[in-house]
Amino acid sequence: MKITVNDQVLDANEGESVLEVALRHDIEIPHICYHPILPANGVCRMCLVEIDGINGLPASCSTPAADGMVVHTETETVRNRRRENLELILLEHPSSCLVCYKREACQTFRPEKEKTGVTTGCQNCPNKHDCEVQRLTLDLGITDLPVGSFYRNAEFDRDDPFIENDPNLCILCGRCEQICQYHHDTPVVVLTGRGPDARVGQAFDLPLNASGCTFCGACVDLCPTGSLSDRFARWYGVADGLVKTTCPFCDAGCALEVKSEGHRVFSATALDQTKPLCALGRFTIPPFLSSRDRLTHPRVMAGERLREVTWEEAFTAVADGLAPFKGDTFALVCDRSGTVEDRHALRVFTEEVMDSSHYIEIEDGEEPRVELPTGVKAVLLTGDFLEADALDALEMVVVLDCYPSPAAEKATAILPAAILLETKGHLVDENGVERPAKRAVRPAGQAKQDHEIITGLITAMGDEGTAGKLTGEIETRIQDSEAELITERAEAPAPALDVTKIRTRYRGHLIAARVPDAGAVQPVAAPVPSEVV
Amino acid sequence: MFRVVSNRKVTPNAHEMVVEAPEVARTAQAGQFALLMVDEHSERIPYTLADWDEATGTVTFIVLEVGKSTGDFVHRQPGDEVAHVVGPLGMPLEVENFGTVACIGGCYGLGGIVPVGRTMKAAGNRVITYVEARMEGMHYYLDKYESFSDEVVQTTTDGSNGIKGHGVDILEARLKEGVRVDRVFTIGCPFMMMLTAQVTKPHEIKTFAALNPIMLDGTGMCGACRCTVGEETKFACVDGPFFDAHEVDWHELRDRRAAYIFTERDVCK
Ligand SMILES: Cc1cc2nc3c(=O)[nH]c(=O)nc-3n(C[C@H](O)[C@H](O)[C@H](O)COP(=O)(O)OP(=O)(O)OC[C@H]3O[C@@H](n4cnc5c(N)ncnc54)[C@H](O)[C@@H]3O)c2cc1C
Ligand code: SF4
Ligand code: SF4
Ligand code: SF4
Ligand code: FES
Ligand code: FES
């Protein structure tokens, strides 16, 4: 099939729309409501074109290409109507920055976005640095509106976990509703109300967690405006780091695109947008990494108190302390959240260096509280895995962990662990396939990855041979890795469809204790309307 | 404890907060500010005194919700209390009959400009008040401005209310026409105040701007609020907040205000 667009003859495929054919050949037709993974919606009227033999100005996103079609995208009529249509959108949008004639001077003086409670223009909009509406406005050269814009003054919904919804910025393109339906069959966010009251929200204005939302964040990702936004990421600026890696929270193996600014991860989104992520992958990584309670410095018991020390001092103290416990009086307890390399190092340390048979690795889904084999007097814990009385019976507790726990309070030494996107190596997915884990940011404070800490310890114990061999093995393994990301998922991961399947603990710690929103995603009963008796 | 008397949303992102603080109300003068702590352990946050009433012992603040502390404050309802209101702080403005005075307010300065204009009027000046906002619905206090101004010029960036544009551009156009202005006072965001300074400088009109660097103690001790004015280091809390706008290092002010941006973002979660 061939169609002609602006005098260029283009090949077209069965089922493709005129817009899709043009875009595939790098001919830009402005569009807002169209998104490649969604069926055409035809509501924004930005993609209008002229087609010989067809009356009026059809929307190119919802017009199937037909053999011999002759399309014009830049005629005077098309341009004018396109402009008018965008102007109509802008009239119900806080457009002051778009039409401000001081825009350039302003952007030179203060290029950063300005954090604010309520957005009143691009300068203080979460979308400031990446906005389709803004880009189109500039592209079409709109610098003025026939009349001033109208501010809806609608309630800004900030009470839901992770997601904020400012209906005053919404342009009613419907993408959010469409993607939610696409992922979950019944959309949670829907266009409600009419005329000036039209907005995006949930049926009966219920909170998201009473409406069946799984917090996949797809609506936030596809919203072309600052209307739906990610509360954590909202006020970050332009990413200076971008990494593609495997989600480190569970074994579903979802591939993430991770953004960071100034060594802080601020957002993680699905690499394959055709499948949703779960609330952990999409929203929980940045706040879990950056919580103030992280263990960030090595500390060693000195008299009655834990004192901050250098890594060298910590290694020596732990090595000396553990020396008398070689054999089965030592146990190491970890779970499967670390990389393959980290767990390998922990096992080698237990079995070969400490000569103990008590390498205890908690399986995913298992109760994260373990009972120690009898005779154990010293343990190294990589998380919150022991009850208080089990701890009391021990002579030495070494904590290699990321957050405080009852064990950390009783510890002889605390070794701060790098976690999640601060680590690199491989993660094993639910089918047993190794997936790459890339480091996206440097660890919090002085934290180090488990295997680095373990080799440090082994060295301090005088076994440089084993330490060197282990480091060498791990480095080669990572360097020679041919592991691949899941760039196209066959199916959505289970927790992205059912929030009750979302993992609740990481290294034995309740995730919700550090990131309350992660707990709030669990379904709640719809509040009973007060007028119903 | 200091009782909140009223909380009125005046624009989509600004609240007029009236708080009982008789000691502050008794001695306040134009150009001064107060430090407010919402709870016993909250941050100390500076707010311009937008009005006060000695008789009722109340002070008025216009609060733009931009982060944690301002958010906590605007969520206080009438009858609720805030832990501390300390003030008045800063140097009062020098008041004289200068002739014609232009008062330019934007942002929270739409409130902050009120005592300035009123005091200048009382001293016999002709007062022209320029109030700029982004859009319709973001102007308020028109009656207050009218009570002390010989003329009120309202502008919006998008033209949805008053004249389209920025207050300072109207001033510039008039200066070019030869209209005489003897003093300019401006309160708002650093960008607007910087533009004002740029417009009045070639006309050699003394211009004072209320600087808003980050402040901690408000007593001239901590140094958080230091600014460079005419090559000299000044502390905005005790030497200001109003300074000669032609001498201010605006880029330094901007950079220092952004110094804690990462923490400020993270506490909003
Ligand atoms: C003399 C003076 C008068 C002011 N008058 C008003 C007013 O009348 N109304 C109003 O809404 N705002 C006023 N401000 C600004 C106000 O103090 C800040 O907006 C407020 O501190 C922000 O606190 P936050 O925790 O809500 O936001 P944050 O998230 O902490 O900060 C947002 C931005 O506000 C500024 N800021 C933060 N902490 C302080 C601080 N301790 N002191 C000064 N600025 C800070 C920074 O530039 C920061 O980037 C004034 C500031 C000064 C110095
Ligand atoms: S959504 Fe886009 S155009 Fe609208 S205020 Fe935000 S940045 Fe500007
Ligand atoms: S987060 Fe996902 S499930 Fe929830 S409303 Fe958005 S698209 Fe729907
Ligand atoms: S919330 Fe965003 S995606 Fe949804 S209709 Fe509005 S602008 Fe479109
Ligand atoms: S992109 Fe075609 S109508 Fe919106
Ligand atoms: S606020 Fe501390 S010196 Fe001014």
C-alpha cells in the first residue's frame, strides 16, 4: 500500500493510521491524545490533516491509511485549525508562562522548576522540563491567546499513595483512562463530569486504594501534562543519570528505566510500557533508598556504645570478634534479595572461611523470622531475621544491613549495606534466568555492597588468597556477563495486577515501615457515604 | 501559643493567615517581618508582615504554599495555634515625603506591599501601586490598595485580568514617557525584583527590594541570610530585608535560596 504525504510517497501497512505512517517516516504531525501503544482516541483534534477526496479535516490518528491516499499536513487551513484547537486547550490550562513575553529572561535567570503547593504555570509545574503541551505550544509559535485563560479551581487531590492529581492541569486527552483500561481491563481513573466540571478521577470520588488501583503508575507515565504526577519525582529536575536495569524488589524480573539527579534516584518506570509494573518497582525504590533512617556508617561496639569507625577498623574488629567462633557455633542468615554475587560471597564466607554448615538463606515468601540451630553463638545477619529472645542468647551479633532493627541494637558491629539500585551483579528471575543488575547511584553514605564487605572481612582475617580469588571471580562474572533485560514481557507480573501479591519485606524489614505509601496501596473498603444511614 | 484567627485562601496557592500576636502587632512597622514556628520543633520561617492591628492584637501574613513548613502553616484552621511568632524583625523602612512613590508587588508581595504603600501615603507621598499576578483569580486586596493608592495598576501575565504584562513594564513605559517617580519599593520573587532594579537604574530612581534569602535564627548570628549588597556582605534579617536594589547581587541570592533543594524535596513526600 502506498500513500502520499506532502508530496512524499510512503509505504503503508494494513491497519496503520495516516498518523502512524507519517510518524514512521519521520514526518511529524502534532498530536496529543495518540500514544503508540494505545488505540486511537481522536479527542484532542491536534492531528488534523487534509486528505484529497475527503470532506473536512479528519483526525489522522483515527483515519486508516488507504492505498493511493493523498494527505496534506501543512496547508494553511490545517495549520490554522491546529492552532485554534491548541488555543482552546490552553484556554483551560494555566498558560501564563506559555504566553509570557519575559519567558526567555525568566528561564535564563531561573532554569530550575520551582517547587510549589499548587501549580500555576510551567515555572512551577512538575512537567516543566518535559511537557508535550509546552513543546507543541512553542513549536506552533503560540505566544498569545485571544483571551486570558480560565483556571478551573478544582480540588487538588493529594491524599492518595504515591500519585497526585491536579485536575487544573488536565487537558482531558483521556490517555490515563485508556492505559488503565489497557492494563487492567476496567479503568480506575476515568473522565468524569461535563463541561467546566470535567476532570479525571475515580468513580464516586473514592480514593485510589478503594477503587482497585494497583499503583502501576502507567497513567502517570502517559499523562502529557503535570496533572497526574509521581509525588516523589515531582520536583526533581532534568535527569543526569539514566540506567536500564532489573527491578531489585522481587523475582518477576521487570526491566526498569531509572532516572537520577545528583546521585539520587528519583524515578523508575517500565522499560516495556505495554506491561504494568507493581507499586514497588514503579514507586517504592527512590523513597526506600533515600530514607533518612538508612544505616550509612560502619560502627563498632566500644564499651557500652556503638561508635562510628573507618571500614578498616570495622573489618578488624569483626574479624577478631568472629575468630573464636569458627565452626558450627557460627551462622549466617540472609534472604534472597541480594545479587547472585553477594549471596555467593556470603556462602563462601560461611562455609569456607568460617567453616560452618549454617548458611541460612530464607526463601522468598517464607516467614522472615528464623530459629537458629542449637549451639550457634555468633551470627552475621543481613537483615531483620531474628526475634529478640534468639538475639539475647547470642554472644556476638554482626549486622550487615541497610536499616535499624532489634538486631542492630544488640550488634557488636554494624556494617552498612548498599541495596537495590546501589548494587550491581545479577538477579535471578522467577524462571531461574539471571538478569543484569546495574548500579544506578552510589551507595548511601559509606555503605558497601555485601560482597565487598565480605571480601574486606576475609582480608582482615588474614586470608588474602580467598578474598582475592572471590573478588576476581565476581568481577569477571560481571564483566563477561551476557545476561539480558526482559525488554518485552509476555505477561504482566502478578503483583502488578493484584496488590495483595506485592512483596511486603526487604531483608526482613517491612517495606511499609520505611515507605508508608507502600503499605497504603493495599485495598481498603470504600468509605460509607455519610448521608447513607 | 499564638492563636490562628482566620485562614482564607486568597488565590489557588496563597492563604491569608491572621494570627494573634499582640506584642508583634504593637510595635510593627512597614518593611518588617516575623519568624513563625508552627510547632515547637518546626523550622523558623520568615514571613513579611502584610498587616497588623494593635487593637485586636493580630498580625496578617500572606503565605504561599511552597513546601513543608508553609504547607503545615496553611493547614492550621481558625482556633488552632502555632507555637511561636517572633517579631517584628528587620529594619523598618525609612519613611519620608519623597514625592511620588511606586510600590510593586508580586507573589506574596501582593500582601507585603500593603503596609509599605499605606505608610508612604501617610507620609504625604503620591502612591502608585503596581500589583502583578499570573492570571485571573490571583489578585486580591484591591480595596486595601485603593485605600492608600492614588492609582492601582493590576497586571496579569496572560491578560486574564487587568493589563497583560508585568507591573514593571508599565512602570518602564511611563518612565520613558517622562513620568516622574522618586522612589520605588518592590516585594516579590527575586526575578521580578531584579527586573525592577534593571528598569529603574538607568533613570537613577532609588529602588528598595525586600530580599528573601533563607533565614535561620533571624538575629544576625547564624549567617544563613547573608547577601552581597554593593560589594558588602549584609545580613538580610538585621540589616534588611529592604536593600538598595541596584546594588544587590541577584544571582547570588538565587543560588543561596536553592542551596538545600534536595532536602526540601524529600521532606515533602
Ligand atoms: C524576609 C522574608 C520574608 C518572607 N515573606 C514571605 C511571605 O510573606 N510569604 C511567604 O509565603 N513567604 C515569604 N518568604 C519566603 C518563605 O520564608 C519561604 O517560602 C519558606 O521558608 C518556605 O518554607 P517551606 O518549608 O514551606 O519550603 P521549603 O521546601 O523548605 O523551601 C522552598 C524554598 O523556600 C525558601 N526557603 C526555605 N527555607 C527558608 C527559610 N528558613 N527562610 C527563607 N526562605 C526559605 C528557599 O528558597 C527554598 O528553596 C519570606 C522570606 C524572607 C527571607
Ligand atoms: S502541563 Fe506543561 S504546559 Fe501545562 S503548566 Fe505544566 S509544563 Fe506548562
Ligand atoms: S496507577 Fe495503574 S491501576 Fe492505578 S489508576 Fe493509574 S493506570 Fe490505573
Ligand atoms: S490526567 Fe493527564 S492523561 Fe488524563 S486526561 Fe488529563 S491530561 Fe490526559
Ligand atoms: S492525536 Fe489525533 S485526535 Fe488526538
Ligand atoms: S537569619 Fe541568621 S543571620 Fe540572618
